[in-house]
Amino acid sequence: MAMMLEESDASDSQLIGQARDGDETAFGKLVERHYDFVYRVAYRWCGRRVDAEDIAQEVCIRLGRAILSFKGNAAFSSWLYTLTLNAARDFARRTRRDSAKTEAYGVHALVSGAIEPEPDDPAEALWAAVRLLPDKQREAVLLVYGEGLSHAAAADAMGSAEATVSWHIHEAKKRLKVLMRQAGEV
């Protein structure tokens, strides 16, 4: 019984070490522990459940290959955040490229299969405006307000200075005021 408790309470660094050694169970526990975080970041980045699920699955696949390159210089969550954003950006590029091809051939998708959020939801309207911000501002807002990180922790995740994150937040707030006024939300 003590062994079972010890395994379930393993730290991220223990699970990472075991996963690097080929322990699939440890890798599964690591993915299970952080999947909600990955999904949340992906959803706030793209705004669509279906796309966020695809991005989260892609991150899980990438994680299987990339776990060997995790050096432990930063927190695992910071490293995973970067992995997730890279997957989201790649997904967005692929989507834009596929959309351009679709439009070029005059083919339009008839059914998206996604359930979109209520258009009158003020929180969703705000996150939709956040998705219009430049990448660094969007990342800063996502980490500080979406994930509740301090400016210092967000700076660590973004690989920048705390003052830079504060500046991105300041600029984002100014842009969001304008965007929300234009949308009639403020």
C-alpha cells in the first residue's frame, strides 16, 4: 500500500526521469497530470474546443518525443507551456494554409462540427478580443489572467523579463479597451 501511495504522489521530476527511461505508466501519469493545463492554454489561444482538443493531442504526441530534451533548467510547466504554444502556432499556420488551399479551389466546409460558445457571453467576447492581440500580448494575458500566474512566473514561461511581461499586459489592456468598445461590450 505504501508503494502505491508513493507512486501516485511522484513529483514531476520523478515522473520525467521514469518516462525518459521508457516507463509508459509514468509518462501516462505525467500527461494525465498536465492535460487540463495544456487544453486550457490551447483553448484560450484558439477559442474553439475542437481545435483545442487537436492541439492538446498534438502536444501529447510531441511530449513523447520531446521529454528527452527537457533539461530541467526551468519549471516543467513553463517548458510545457512553450511546447503547447508552439503546437498552437503550428496548428494555426496549418489551418491558414489549408484554408487558403480550400478557398483557392472554391471548396467550402459545410459543417464544422464544433459547438461555439454563446455569442452573448461577456467572458467569451473578452477572450475573443484577446485572440486578436499580437502574440506576445496574447501570451502575457493568457498566462497572467487565464492561468493566474504572477508577472515573474509568466516571464519565466515566456522567456522574457518581468518588466517586459508587465509592458505587454499594459499594452494589451489599452488594445482590449479599444477592441471591446468597437464590439460594443464596454
